[in-house]
Amino acid sequence: MKNIKTIVILFNLVCLIGYINWATFHKEKTISDGTLMLFELRPVDPRSWMQGDYMDLRYAVATQGRSKSELPKFGFGIVTLDENNVVKLSRYQESKTPLEEGEFLIKYAIHRRGVSFGAESYFFEEGTGERFEKGKYGGLRVDEEGKSILIGLYDKDFKFIEL
């Protein structure tokens, strides 16, 4: 009986480590190969002193189009990019298709605050918050499946704000 428990524990441990490695590989692939999309940030209180140094991100595009009550809980935002990779929302749809030339998809979910296209908080090193207050765009890398990863903030001149 003791050997079976050990085998089950080791099997679960191997599965967990395998899953973590698989997820990490896919996130790294999205960061390196994903399409850079700049989401204009809506003005909000830029920092939360109660919860540490981070910025609450709200994307302007999330307020465009239909209201959250009209949308399914999960789906895709279909967007186009301008010459600076700034996102313009075309429409929402439940599936990945149809997708026309020059259009990209990004997954969304409906939360109590509204439509969410990905990370809504940006954490940074304590004492460096002043640097990020000039952030005008949230930079997301988006893969072909519409999964996004926040890679940082960009200023009004579309320059990455270094840590």
C-alpha cells in the first residue's frame, strides 16, 4: 500500500512539473513570436498604495462596441492595428472565424468591471512608480489563438518604458 501511494505522488509530481514546463514554453513563445499590440489606457488612479507598487490598467478599447450585457461571457475581440501597432476594435464575435486580412483576434472575458482583454495590473519595483505614470499604452503580445501576455507599458511616443 505504501508503494502505491509513493507511485501516485511521484506520478502527480511529474505531471505537475510537465504542465508547468509546457505552460512556460507556450508563454515564452507568445512573448517572442506574438504580435505586439498597444492598447490605449483609460485614465485611472495610476497606483494603489494599499496593495503595493502596481498600476491598475483599464484599456480604452474595452468600452467601445457593445455593452458587457450584450456580449457572451467569453469570446474574441477582432482588432486592426495602425502603423504604430495601436489597437482599433472592429467587432466582437464568439468564434475565431471569420477573420479578414489585416485583422487579429484577442480573447476577452466579461468581469464585473467590464470587458477584459488580459492583464489588468502591472506590477513594478517599489519606488519606480513615477516612471510608469507616463504610460499611455499597455503592450500585449498576442498569439494566433488570441491569448495575450502583458509585456510592459509604452509612453505617448510609443517607446517602451524600461524598468
